[in-house]
Amino acid sequence: MAVMLGSWRQGGSRQGAADLAAAVELQVLDGQLPLGTRLPAERELADALDVSRTLIGAALDRLRENGIVASRRGAGSWIAAPGRRRRGPLAPVGDGSIDFTHASSPAIAGMAAAVDAARGRLADHLGDHGYQERGLPGLRERIARRYTERGLPTTPAQIMVTNGAHHAFVLVLRMLTGPGDRVLVEQPTYPNALEAIRAAHAIPVPVALDPSGARGWDIAGVDAALRQAAPRFAYLVVDFQNPTGLRLDAEGRSRLGTVLARARTPVVVDETLVELDLGDDPRHGPPPLAAFAGDLAICVGSASKTHWGGLRLGWIRASEDLLGRLVSARYAVDLGSPVFEQLVLTELMADETVLDRRREELRGYRDALAGAVHRYLPDWTFTLPEGGLSLWCRMPEPVSSRLAVAAASHGVQVAPGSRFGVHGGLERWIRLPFSLPPDRIDEAVRRLSAAEASVRGTPASLDAPIA
């Protein structure tokens, strides 16, 4: 707690309690102290911060008055920040507005040719019933080969094709959890996963990421959460994490896999963005987390971010035993994925140059977005991601939700940081995707600058030099 708060006194301020309360509130808004986090005892915190217990008590009183902290005699104090209201879906984008909410690209080059090729192969399937609860063998073989090439030996028998990665996650969720069960997640994380967990009446248990840290993942915190909360499974995105863009290195995956295996906790590894590696050699990334976590790891992937969301195809990679259970659970939801779309994806996956062109395109989009943020919003900071589809930007003031509202009136739709938090917060953060052409990106950030100026009451920076 002391390390997290850092230099919390405001210059030469003598208002120690007010400064400490403000520092704690900022950590809550940034998502580093999620709702439910138990605070240290007053005596321990006073010793760690080298202040009096009177000051600690006064700061806690301020936080209780503002509804940020709750306390009960004999039970201590914990974070109880406002913001429990569930967020609704993002507002639709109207005419003339720029959609900066969806981190997804238009159809990949070569889609029309793949459709034509698939049409010729469709005749081979018209004579059977068309139900493929596991997916077409040819597509499953191609997916399995990609896992093997990444360092996780996989057979087609370990693959099931689904209607997108989110569909895959929901299938696992239905099989592994019941009402009241806990699911460990990162903070921040993918909003639709949180909505699915809540819809299943399960409880997301957050472990905060540190976007500015060397590794990002608090593996000791994950270990503690596994022991204390006993979640039914964990949901993690270790490759270009949505929204932070962080990627866990091989050493971190080894440690994290060991922690999960020791706790016997299944883990759903969302690999939706793994193939959008924008580095110099995208084929030599770290091995999948499943290579370290063993048979309790369930990988979910998707063609939505790499090829096109309109295909609505994804997959699950798991042990044959676990996959058999998932197939049985699937009958309560659907009876398989469309054959024609699977034929199209099989054609696309046969040509690796298609993805090479997509990666090259996204490098340019990413750099265009980074340049636009430096130019129009020079006091925003971010770490340039090595892959994925978005920048996770830190703002100088906690105004993310207000900015999202103001941005709509300036013709650009953005997702506030609070959408990515288990219980809201993250008000200093906002996700900006780089899935639009550079001219649209530039215009979107220019409009966002004008919206920020209206929120903060400062002039928009329209011609600032690139830092």
C-alpha cells in the first residue's frame, strides 16, 4: 500500500489527511484498488507511511464520508467506491460520427477471393446434414498446426470451432460456473467478458495490472487471490491484453502457469489478438500460457480481429477430455458453426501472406494514432504496444467518463475507462483503437482533443509538434 501511494503529500501541504485520502481515491479511480479490496489495519498503515494513527483515522473518515471506504467494527475497512451501476452497451454511432469504440478492422484483403474458392468447395458438403459440432476437419487441422508452431503441440481432436471467441468463453463459463461462483480476472479487462460473467450470476474477482510496470501482471497478487477467493477459474489475456496492450514474457508465463497449476485452477486464455504481433518477427513470440499451465488451460481464439468480425468464427483448444465435456455442454446452446464461413476461413488460413499484409497495415495505423495523440493531446501518456489493436492512454485528470459523453457531441464515440473495470473506476484511462485508416484516426483524435478541452476548460491543442 505504501509503495502504491508513493509520494502522496502535495508539495509542502500540511493537510496530511486530505492528501492521503486524495491519494487513495486516485488509486481507486485508476483501478489499482478495486471495490472489495481490504485495507491494512490503521496501525500497520501508519507504520508503513511513517505517520500518526490520528492522521490515518482522519483520512479514513474522509474516505468514508465520500463513500469510497466502508468499515465495520471487528471486520476492518475495505474499498466500497461508488460505481456499482452496471454499464449499458455503447451508444450506436450516428451519421458523421467516427466509431472509436470497436477495436476491429474491416475485412482482410483476399476475403472476396477466399469466398469464391469456398463457393467451389461447398458442393462437397451439400450432400450431408451440415451439422459440425466440433467444426470442419480441415479448419481444425489448420488451427491445431498454428498452436504446434507456437510451441504447444496440438492435434485436431483438441480443437472445437465456435461462433467467435466470446461464444467460446460463454460455453466454458456455462460449464465451469454456477451462481455465486468467483472468476478471477485482470483489472482492467475485456468488458464483454465481465458482462458474460455477471449474466451467469458469477462474481468477477479483479487483480490489478500495472500498465507502467516492467511485466504488468502481479503474479504474487494472482497467487494470493487464488488462495483467498478460491475462484472456479481464471480469465486472462496475456498477449496484447485488451485494453492495455501488455504482453507477458516467457518467464512470467512460466511463473503464472506454475501458480495456476499449483492451485489446480482452470484458466481460460483469450488469444484473440495473439496473431496481431506487430514486432519484427511475429512468429517467434513467447510460448502459449497453456504450455506452462497444463491440461487445466483452455485457449480461445478468433478470426474476428485478424480476418473479419463478420465471419463470426472462433475456436477452443483444450485437452481431449475437457473438450468432450464442452461439446456435450454446447448442445444446450447451439449445434455447430456455419459450414460456408468455415470453408472461407480455411482458405484464408492457408495463405500466411494475408496476415503479413494485415500486420503491415496495422503498424502504420498504430504509428498514425501515436503521432496524432502526441500532436493533439500532448499531455496524454501511453506505452506503444508491440501488437494488438489499441492504445491504453493515461490522462492527466480523472475525466474519462465525462470525456466520453463530451466526445459524442463532437462527433466521435469512445469507450471510457470505466467500461474496462470490474466496478468502474479507471477514470484516468481511455482506450483508443488503431483499426481505422490514418486520415480517420487523425480526425478522430482532433475531435477528441476538442472534447477534452471542453471538459477541462482549456484550449484544444490542434497544431502541437509531435513529441
